Amino acid sequence: MKNYVGAIDQGTTSTRFMVFDQSARIAAVAQREHEQIYPKPGWVEHDPLEILRRTEEVIAEALEQRGLRASDLAAIGITNQRETTVLWERKTGKPVANAIVWQDTRVSDDVGRFAKEGGQDRFRAQTGLPLSTYFSSLKLRWLLKNVPGASARAAAGELLFGNIDTFLLWNLTGGPQGGVHATDVTNASRTQLLNLQTLDWDEKLLAAFEVPRTVLPKICSSSEIYGEAKFGAISGVPVTGILGDQQAALVGQACFRPGEVKNTYGTGCFLLMNTGERQVASNFGLLTTVAYKMGSAAAHYALEGGVAIAGALVQWLRDNLGIIQKSSDVEQLARTVNDNGGVYFVPAFSGLYAPYWKENARGVIAGLTRYANKGHIARAVLEATAYQTREVVEAMEKDSQIGLESVRVDGGMVANDLLMQFQSDILNREVVRPVIQETTALGAAYAAGLAVKFFSGLEELRANWAVDCTWKPHFVEREREQLYRNWKKAVTRSFDWIES
């Protein structure tokens, strides 16, 4: 009897494997971090083969916890850090270079050059995305131009491109021995090479970015049978679900109706609103993206506001400054002070994403006086995530013409009560945390389970969703708006730090 579904959750800093039962309860979980590689300022890389090793390790470890075998799993789903770009050899599976991570800014000059020929939004009508260092298109172009021989080899069909989902799927299903080279619509929509109308690769975009079609994966739905695993402890299990991490969290939060919103607090912070089968073009700095496509059903779309640095700022406090020993210590340190002491931290380490899209912004700490101490810095670090979320919420309400009454939250930072209360205070809205907070992995498990009828349909998934905690706002209006005005002032200080 196949009583479980598995989910590979391949994130920016770690890889997890989670096993869920039919009631969406967690049966087993294992997690391991991988190295963050910074060859130059602004460059961020991962070793794809290390990620593959970590994937194999966490699968074996999680199954061992419960004495499970491949035969106990109905299916496997994949969710992944999006936009992170891998180029590898078809014959050997060996990457031609490290993966270029979504946070990497090495193509910032290319963004400027491309924008000169038609503006930052020259591809937005087709892709829903502005020109940015964020997406895969310019990263792939950089690899093809800068890895010796890569462009010719790609055109000859010797190299394969994919975001992390594609690299994992290919390796899980056989690699050089017949691995499936495919992606789903959500990940494809983050490459800036997909046409949102046709849900296929766009020839004009491929020509503009000088990408040969031979290198690209087949585009599939988010929930279907892609192939059978031939990989370690899960050999024989069908791989049947793929969702980019933020779309997976939307599915895991059961946001299946237009207007429903979730915010995921991870390495970055990402707010998504389901807009149904309707694409909503943004006039206020958001992205239009594919939310999910379940099998043969129509694709659903989403508005997205992405903040590049959220949990990563806490890690920076831990790893670069040594102010805290572990990430969870930040709340206790922030509670040693009553407020931020006038300190604001704008974490524009990779420029600013939504709603500003300023590649040349850089991080600043503003409002420092002799009074400020490490408690104020810790508090400013947490508050930065909440302020950035409010900026995205305001843009989303303008674009969608829908007023948000509450926001469903998930991700590692939602365990931080101080942050969640401040988030509610600065938004002046309820913030709701579900019982199952690992919604990214859960969304991948849902997509996988739907494809093999392990789950009956979306209504069953909606019935699994339950509230764990709700935070309500306490600030008076004047206090809320004064803090937010100061934040906005601090943000302007980060603009144009890098001169073009």
C-alpha cells in the first residue's frame, strides 16, 4: 500500500526531503545545507553536483527515519529555488560551470545594454517580467558567452540548460542514460524566455537573448507523470509534480481562488496573489507569472512581489558579523530593546526587487547614533522584512484592485513571533500562520499526489488547511505611518549607489 508522497525541496541554502501522508501530515524530514560560493562581489554560485549529492543524502535519511522504502511512496514532487541557472553536458551530466544563483548580479551591465534598446519593460508584454539580473535569460546568455566553446556546443545539442528543477529531474530519471529533460510552466515562466500567452518558448525572445532552442527543456504542466526515478533510494517511484518554490507555497497554502494571497519568508520574501485564469499586467512594479497548471486543466496566473533579502539578512548577521550564533537568536536579541532606536536597515545587497527594480541600489544602515546597539540592529533587520512586505502589499492592491483583509504566511521566519506581530502592525492587517508551515514542500507533494490520484482534487487540499496562529495589529495610525515614512526615506538612500 502506497501511503505517502515525497517532496524534494531544493532551496537557496539547503535541500530537504519531506514525506507526507494523505492528511498532509509530515511523516519524515531530512535537511542539509550546501555551500554558498561568492567568487566576486555580487556573484553568487552553487555547485550543482553538491546539490545532487545533498538530494540523494536527504532522501535516504528521511526514508530511513520511518523505515520506509520506495514501494511506500505513490509519487515524488520537486520544488526548487527559481531562476538559478545550470548548464551541463548531455553525455556526462557534468556542469560546464557552477550554477548562477538567482541573487547573482554579474549581468547588471547587460541589463543596462538591453534596456537601452527598448526600456526595462521591453519584454514585459510577452513574459510578465522586467529586465533584471534576477531571471534566467541573461544568466544563461552569460554562460553561453563566457564558458569557452559553450555557445557552439549548445547549438550542436551537446549541452542542456535548466533551472534546478530540470537538473534534478534529468538526474533523477536516468541522467546521461535517458534522463527526462523537462520543466514545468511555473519554472519556465521565470526564465524570461516563455511567452505567457502560448506557454511555450518564444522564438523572438530566444533570438534576442541568443539562446538556441536545442538547449531548452520541454515545458510540461505542474502535475503529470514526467518519468520514473532511477536514483538511489527512490528508484521506481514516478516523479509527477514540479513547482517553483513560491508557486509551491501558494498551492501548499491552498490559495486556489482568485484574490487569495500568501507570503513566504525564506532567503528572500515573496508575496503571491492568485489571479485565476486571468493574467494581470502590473503597473506598480510587480511580476505577472504562472501560478500553476494542474494536468490538462487551464493554467492559473499570479501577481508576485519579490524581496531579494529577508532571512538572508539574518544569516548575514550571523555569518558575516557574528552578532548571533544561530538564526533563531535574532528574536531574543531584538527583544532586548523596545524599538528600533531610529535605526533602519535596507538590505539591497543584490539591488532592490519589487516594487523598485533598481539594479544599482546597495545596502545601507540609516539613522545610526551613539545610542544604537546590536539589539537595535537586530530589530532593524527583522523590521526590514516587514516594511518591504508592506511595499509589495500596497503595489498588489493597486494592480489587482482587491483590498487584502489578511495575509497567509509561511517559511522559516514565521516562527519569529516578534516579526509576525510587527508585520501585522505595519500592515494594519491580520497575519495568519497555518498549522502546516512547510507549505513549499507540501505544495510539491500536492502536485505530485494529484497526478496519481493520491489526492482527489483541490477541495480535498483546501480541507487540509487549518489556522495555527493569527496576529492582529496594535499600532495607532500615527506611530505606524511615522515608522513607514522613515523606512521610505532610508530606502531612497540606497538608490544609485553603483554608478553606471
